[in-house]
Amino acid sequence: VSDKGIYSDIVFSPGLQVKVTGGHQDKTLTCSTTCTLTDNPTYIWYKNGQHLDESTSPQYKDPVSSNYEDSYSCAVKGHEDLRSPAVCVQGQDCNRVTYTKRTICALKGSSVDISCTYFSLYNITSSLWFSPKQSDSWRDKSTPEDLTTDPGHAGRVEYAGEKERGRSTLRITDLREEDSAEYKFIFNTRTSRWGYSFPGTTLTVTDLQVKVTPAAVTEGERVSLTCITTCTLTDNPTYIWYKNGHIVKENTSSLYSDSFSAADSYSCAVKGHEDLHSPAVCQKCWSVTYTHQSICALKGSTVNISCSYTYPSYHEIKKAFWFTKWESGIDAEDLNLVPGYEGRIEYLGDNESDSTLRITDLRLSDSAGYRFRFITSGEKFAGSPVSLTVTDLQVKIRTSWFSTWVTLTCSTTCTLTGHHTYIWYKNGHKVKEDTSSSYSDYCNTEDRFTCAVKAHGDLHSPAVCVRGQKCWSVTYPHQGVCALKGSSVDISSTYVSGYDTITSSLWFSPKRSASWKDELIPEELTTDPGYAGRVEYAGEKERGRSILRITDLREEDSAEYKFIFNTQTSRWGYSFPGTTLTVTGLQVQIKDPTNIIEGKELCLFCESICFLQDNTSYIWYKNGQRLIRHETKYLYLKPVSSEDTGRYSCAVENHEDLHSPEETLTVRCEYVGYNYRTTH
């Protein structure tokens, strides 16, 4: 299939232009410049994007026929990437693809639009954007694949402008350095493909860095600061300069000068992208530098948000914490105190120069900007926000009514941070493990597919049926459940058997397989001696829903539970992930137990080994008496006094009989005089 197209470019100096002269039948082509090129260059000619001829003469040697479809362009050897705009021999009505910009330089973390206009003499059957850089992942390296299906661009690519005939825009969001590449647009007709071999738009992704001149400087000396990039940003941006976190200059120049002080920090940004600061530069200054500016993580997984920070050496860290909400004039609230994060966050680090916020059991509602703040003996400072996006997995499916071949994509709303391997399951059985998020296979109408990400194999996508919703399925509303030792729990599932009649169904736990007569044939949980008198089924009367209820929970009940049903021909649900139950007790933990001195702040923590759902309210007891107005898992004593000495325990609302063991708190009271110290 011949490959035809045309592109336009920004004007270079001197620019190349193809001039067409001659009669109606035969044309003469000349590669023209506004001045005479030095060093007797060799000219290269292209016809419909394909290399045609090379010569030291700027004139193409042969007459050109008047084919309406043909276009010609020229270049100079050694500068093949700087082709002339292509020329249609018979006016402008030949097939063409014209790019708005030949090169684009954009900021890491921002968004970019790469656009083109196109024309076809014939009806266009399909079109797409692609990047030759991704060819190693194509099924056929000579057949470009749509960029929207590339796992490295998942959730970050969209097309705009398609409704306006003859114009297409590729939009890439959350730009990364690895997005630096050439991007091309092609369209297909019934007889040919157009645009594959022509140069497209080259995108370069850069971050911002502050360069200080001179590098060695003394206090009070004038320094020159430059906001540098690895390429020249498109569209003449306005630069914003920050000194100690405050805006000090806004100008189209990337330069800023100031009197140097070792305690000052400087950073820069571009107007319209103020959230994409450069790292701060300083010697003994205030700064927070994050490992990642944006993170995409799976719902249900764990994420680490890390930073390093600096401050003048004569300061001492008093407090450090993470927060999400900030308003002018209002103190930021420590995430430890924010409802919804209880039991799911942990601070790691040395409390001197680095900190990591760990969030477990991620929820979609955790998507937010996260900032680190530290308070010293004389000042407080906060970094700019890190963007966390939480996504689940969804299977998108493309089918044909005339074939059993299907193509599936494991889709996310953002591109997962890091490099990942995708796992595909067909009817509960693993069928593929690959770095590509796509999978193709022949299937039957009753087949169902799910996907997962390696290292998070328990976080499956919801199952998708190939032909609508009438395939067999077992679906669990919760992949994990946390419940109190001694309480009761309901584990539920919904199920569909298509058009087949269910002959029997049951709940089981793979953990108990050693006690089955045949380890491959699950046995009813109600017959297990370890659950005698503690298991019942509910919801059977409601077709398509079953509930397993376990009472008087024990720690050994922590396990995975699954529901299966049988028809006259097969069993369904055995190999799919079920619901994992974790049974926990409560324990009072005292932060910094070795240093409980009257007058200081103290925090008691009602700890569990998993996160209790359903917006749990906590109850605190001192010496067996309930404390009023303390409903979170944290009990703060601000300040702690000798009167707080006593025995403390905690419980959960509606499970007051299941309280934790008592923990004794002893408070030291210190009096410091001129020559004495006493402790009570």
C-alpha cells in the first residue's frame, strides 16, 4: 500500500520552498531558498513522503506528471528533518496531512495539544495518532497502533477536534519525560493509508531547574538566577520567581537577580502552571523537595509519598506532618486528625530531613493534593502539593458481531506510577502476564474476563462479559473486610448463571482445604467443625444474592471466603478471588511512652491490625468509666497532667462489650528549681 501525505513546518532561515513551473502536463520542480546555501549541498527529493532522488542541483531532474494525488518536498542532505513544506502539483486538492507545529516543548506534569489538518480525495474509513517510538510494542511493527491503547499513555490521551471535518488534535495530559517523541497522524481510505512516512510533530518534555551564577558566592553578593529547561518552551511563556515561597517577579524573561543570603531559597514556575515549580535552590534555606510531583495508584493498594526538607542549621524541628486542605489564615490540619484516614496513614522518616506519608487501603476519595509541613523553634514551612490520583481497574472490550475475536484493555483513569505488569484472567484462570495492558483472544459468548496488576493481584477489575450481561459471574462487593474479634460479619456476593439453572450453591474457605475429603472439591462451610454453630446463610430467597454470616468471630477466622454455584454441566466461582476477612482485637498504644512528663502533649491510640469500615466511632474509658466527647481512635491529652494517671481502654460503638485490655498510664511531674528536681 502506498503511503502519502504532507506536512507543514515553522519557517527556518533560510527556509526551503518547492517552486512549480511549466505547462499543464509536465511540471518542473525547484528546491528554492532565499539565499544561496554554502558548501554546495546535496538536495534530496521526496514524492508522497518516499525518498525519490538525490542531486547537487536544486532542480529535480525529470519532468513531473500532473497526477492530482502526488505531492513533493525537498531537503538538504545532513538536515533531512528540515524538509520543505510539500507542494501538490495540481493546486491544493491532493491528499495531505499538515501539522500546526513541527516541534513543541512542554513542561513535565502539564498537558499539550498536538494538532493537524488533513484532506483526502477519497472517503476516510479510519484515522489515528501514533508514535514510532512505541513500535516495539505493536503486534506488527509496520502497522501503527492507536496511541489511546498504549499502556504507557493509559488515561492520559484523548482526541479532540474530530467533529470539525479535516482537523484532529491529540491531547496528552500529565506529561512525563518519556513522552518526548515524534507523534504522527494517519488516515485510511479503502485503498491506501496516508501520513505514515512523513515527519510529524516532535514533542520534548522538560522540567524546570534554577541555575545560580556565579556558583560560589558570598553573603550579600549579587547573583544571577536563570530558570532553565532542556528545550525552549513553546508560546513565549511568562516566568514567575519565588523567594522563600513568595512571588517576587513575573516576567517573560527567564532571568532574575538578587542579593545573596544563605538562608534564602529560590524557585521558578511558568504562568498557567504555577503548581509545577522547579526544585528550590539554597544553601541553608527552607525547602521541601518531593520524590514525585504526581502519583497514580490503585484503589485498595498502599502508596508512599516521600520528600526531603532543609532548614537553617540553628533551628530545631518541633513538629512535622502532612495535610491536604489549606486556606489563608487557617492552620493546616494534620492528616492524623482528619476523619476517614484513621488507621490508614503512617509517618515514616528521621524527623530531621526526610518524611514519607504512607496511606493504606486507598480509596477513590483519597485523590487530592498532599503537602508536607514542618514547624521549628522559630518558623514554619510547607512544600507545594503532590497530586495523588487513585484509580480502579476496568476492562474495556472491543468485539465484532461477525467474529469471536475480541480485544480487551485493562483501563485506568490515570497512568499508574512506575512500570507494571498486567495479568489477564479468563473465567477465573490466568491466561496472560505482560507489560501491555491489552489482550486479544477468541472467546465464547459465556466467557468473562478480569485484569489485575502484578504485586496487586488481589485487586482485580470487575469482570466483563463478552456478550452483554448474560454470562456466568460471581461478584463480591468487598474484596477485603475487617471485623472485631467476638463480633459478627456478613460477607455477600451476587451471581448470575446466564440461561442455566443452578442446582446447588455453597460458601467455602480455601484455608480449610486440608480438611476436605478431596482438596479440589470445596466443602460447605456450615459442615466445618471449626465453624459449628457460628455460620448461617442469608439472602438465598432473593435470586442472585447470597450472604455468609459468621458470628462470635475468632482470630483464626481470618481467611478468604468464596461463593460457588453448580449447574447440571459445570461449577462456577472456584478460581476467582473472593472476600478476604481479617479479624482484629483492640489495643491501646501510647505514643512516646518513655517520655510522659506533665505539661507536654500526649496521644493515646486505639490500634487494630486492619482498618475498621463504616465510619467507626470509638469509645474511651479511664478506670472503667466512659470519657465523654472522645469519638475518634486518638485520645489527645493537651497538656497531660498527673491527674491523667490511670488505666485506659477503648472500644467501638455498638460493640462496647469488646473493649481492649487496659493500659496503665503514669505521668511524671517535674519541678525544676535553682538546685533541686523532684518527680511524683
